[in-house]
Amino acid sequence: MPITLVVRIDGSSGDLAAQSAPLQQAVLAQLNRWREHGIVAAGVEIDYDCATAQLPVYAQWLTQLRPQLPPATALSITALPAWRDAAALDAVLAAVDLSVLQVHAVQNPAQGLFDAALARRWVADWVRRSATKPFLVALPAYGARLKLDEDGAVAAVESEQRLPQRSADSRELVVDPREVAALIVDLEARRYPQLAGFVWFRLPQDGDERAWTLRTLRAVIARTPLDADLRITVTPVSGGSLNLTLHNDGSVDMPSPPRLRVHGDCTVGDGVNDYTLVRDAGLYLRRADAAGVLRAGMSRPFAWLRCADPAAVSVTPE
């Protein structure tokens, strides 16, 4: 498969013009490192959140970089919707082969990570400005937690990794796969000639609690139905106990049931993973964290029980 080297330039690192030559040399040095390890990049993508006022400088920098790249190496950029009305955008797009329009988390994170209506409008504007140049749309496949200070302002954004920073409050932001899938269907139906496809930020990794699962991402890409599917198993274990487990056999995450009723003659047991066993006229399990999520394709134990007739025990959501 063709591989593209993506080079991230910090948008707050200062004046691009003052760093022009060193940054170009850094890009070429990275290409050479790859080549020394047997990887010939099909393209270079510059990921730079350039201020709109600096787009003329950015266009000049890209124009200077392009002839220094190895022959047949494509040059592309990530692009911000804020650029779409800038006069200098024409010069920027003229300097590259492809642009990647980011439609996620480009405004105040407190307003959300994704707005399908805004994304649709931004894509239509990009079609108008990109003329014959192809572009991709970068879509979100992740969530984030906003850490808020005492005044309610955003103090930090936690996503791929937990942050040690303390906060007075927090707010969880999620992107519904159904909304993203609907946007893809809508954009494909419009048959924009310049729209070359979609890219994803970000791919799931072990330990990344806020990225979509691979099952969800595959379902969105394959245009298959997006549904949660709860299954509860009661499994006998040694010593006469029963293990109770939740399974999400669907393709999207789902809220963990806040209450689960136990049917059967059970006298001993306990909840796990935020569930507590409560006795009323019978037994039920209550989840402490109302915002808990059972991820697509995942399973989670939630209790163990000891019952008079294990074969007669069942559990249902309330």
C-alpha cells in the first residue's frame, strides 16, 4: 500500500517565514530516514494549522518545498474550514496535489467535537474553492473529556491519554457514529467531483478509551447497520457460584444498564465494575456511574451470585 509521510508543524511555534529553510530541511531529512530504512514515501502531507492571515507565507513555503521533494512524490496538506473564504487559499491549493479538510474539533472544543450540519456546509464551500484539485474529508472517530476550572472554562482536553491535571468539573464529549455515517451517505449522494474520499482520526489502539472500537469503525466504513445489541450471560463456576457478564454484540457503544433485576433464589453475591447488589423484594444490581458505556464488541463482568437453583437464574435490565 502507498505510504504518506505526515509532518506535523506546531501552529504556535512562531513565524513560518523565519523558520522556512530549517523546516524544509527537516521534512527532507525525515524522507531520507525513511528511505534508509527501505520505505519510499508516495507522498508528504504537511499538517500545519496555519493562521488565516499567514496563508500567503504558507503558500510561498509550500511552493519552495515542492521542487525539493523526490520525483513523483505527491504533496498534500491538512486544511482548516476557517481558510475557505481567504483570498490566499487559491495560492495554497495551487502549490499542492491534494488537501485534507478537517471537519472535527476545529472550533471551541466546548461547542463539541463534530457538527454534521457545519461539516456539510464546509465541504460545499471547499468544493467551490478547490476548483479541480481533489480533496479528502477528515472525520472524527473519537471522543474527549473537557477538564473545566472553577469558572467553567476549559482547562485541558483529555482524549488519547489521561492527564494528571486536576479539574473542578469535567464534561465528556462523544461523536455519534450514526451522525458521521449519515454525513458520508449525504456527501456521496451529492457526487462532488473533487471529493476523493475520507480519512479517519483516529485509529483505535489498546488503552485508547475514547476512540471508536475497530468494530464500529469498520461498520461505518462498510455502510453496515449501526446498532447496539445487549446480551447477558449467567455462567456457572467452581464452588457453585455464578458469574454474570454483559456483552455488547452490536457495532456501536451503548450505555451500560443502570439497573439489572435478578430472577431466582439467590442469597449471596456482590457486584463488580461499578455495580452494587441491592436487596428489595428480591435482588437487583445498580450501577454507580450513570454515564458508563459498554463498548461495541466488548464484554464486562458485573456480578457474582450463589443461588439455590443456578439453572433457574436469569437477569434482565429494568
